[in-house]
Amino acid sequence: MVFKVHGADSCFPESYINVGSAPPNCPGKGKICAIYAEVDEFGKPIIDEDLKAQMRTALDTNNNQTRVLLSFNN
């Protein structure tokens, strides 16, 4: 599932909303826009260690990762 950042802190599952399977468009630059994650019993993303590492790499390199999409201004 694809989850779009909806809250202030992208490290917490509560900061995401499920947007289905299509990646969303996000305004801004160099921030986490969306993640691909499994869903827990409460409908929130499971942020495992691999996903956390990809989030760090995406922010450090300013490049999307397999499970992490960043926002970019065009």
C-alpha cells in the first residue's frame, strides 16, 4: 500500500494516510511525500528497519528509494 505523509513527523505511523496503490503528488522539496509499506491491524503503515533506512537514504541523497518517494518542485 501507498501511504502519504499527513502529519508533522514522517517517523510515526500515525503521520500517514492510506492512499491506495497510486503514488500521490506532493508539494514541497526534499521531504518525504509517501512510503510503500505493509498495513498493520489498525490500518497504519508498518515502518520496519528497512523502510527507516530507505527514509534516511532518501533524505540524505535527495533521491527516491524503492519504498520512499520524496516531494520535488518542478
